[in-house]
Amino acid sequence: MSAKAAISKEIFAPLDERMLGAVQVKRRTKKKIPFLATGGQVTNKKPTQASITKVKQFEGSTSFVRRSQWMLEQLRQVNGIDPNRDSAEFDLLFENAFDQWVASTASEKCTFFQILHHTCQRYLTDRKPEFINCQSKIMGGNSILHSAADSVSSAVQKASQALNERGERLGRAEEKTEDLKNSAQQFAETAHKLAMKHKC
């Protein structure tokens, strides 16, 4: 089981929560501590609540524990550090905390930012966090979220079309089956009449 799947199962599933995204990060300090920052973790309860949760897997252990958690409303700023290059570093500024991070890869950071930005747009109505020093691809345009949404929409359309075609074929098959049943019944009746006629 992957780390993301394990976290989703161990940390979020028992509490009626679901994880929208995760990025493996390390603190940008002398002490390199591996964490998984799960962005846009959402509860299924009403009203919907979104939060950012930091979990840690201790050395020699297969399980994960929650280390810190912030409500999405507490997120004030997401700093991508350098908008001109693919950097794995980023900072998150909350109401009461400031964290400096380094993702495993720039691509993983980009995916995390896209999920976080999308989650903020969806769940925050009043005060949205500021995304600064981020590459434009993170904020929209050809983001993986839009691509994923487009591909899901396309897949749904194809599946719907396939179901309609299958339904039409099943309908035609039912009509043919009914016709064959009627023909067989008529044949049986005719055969029975002939048999009775020649019996006499």
C-alpha cells in the first residue's frame, strides 16, 4: 500500500474524512524531517470543513500520526518561492504558524498547489489565501485539475454513449427474441395440428 493510500485509510477514513491530495515534504532547516502534508483534506459532515494536515511516519513504523492541522480558513499565504523556475521549495503562512517546506519534486509541489488552490476556491467564500511567487500553470489554464476534469467529462460522455448504444442493441435483441419466441410457438402449434391430423 502506498504512503498516500495508507494515510487516507489510517488518518482520515475512520473520521468520516477524505484526503484530496498529498505531497511528501521536508522542513527547510538543518533538521530534515520527512512529513506528508495533506492538502484539502475534507470532512463529509455538514457544513463541509477543509483543512491542511501534516502527518509523520516515525522511523521503523509503518503507521502515520497527525502532527499538525490547520483549518483552511487559517491559511493566509502560499509562497511558491520562485515563479521563474521549477523549485520544490514553498512556504505556508497560517494565522498562527509559518512553515518552510521542500517537496520531493517540483512536479509534486505543483500538483499539491493546484489541489490546494482548487480547494480554496471551492470551500472558502470570504477570505481566500494569497498565492504568491507561483508559476501561472498552478493558478489555472492548463492545470492537471482542468485536464483531469476534462478527461473525466470525456470519459463520462463516452461511457454514456456506450451505455445508450448497448441499450439500443439490447432492445433490438429483445425484439428479435420475442419474434423468435412467437415463431417457435406458431411452429409448435402447427406441428401439433399436423400431428393430430395425421394421427386420425
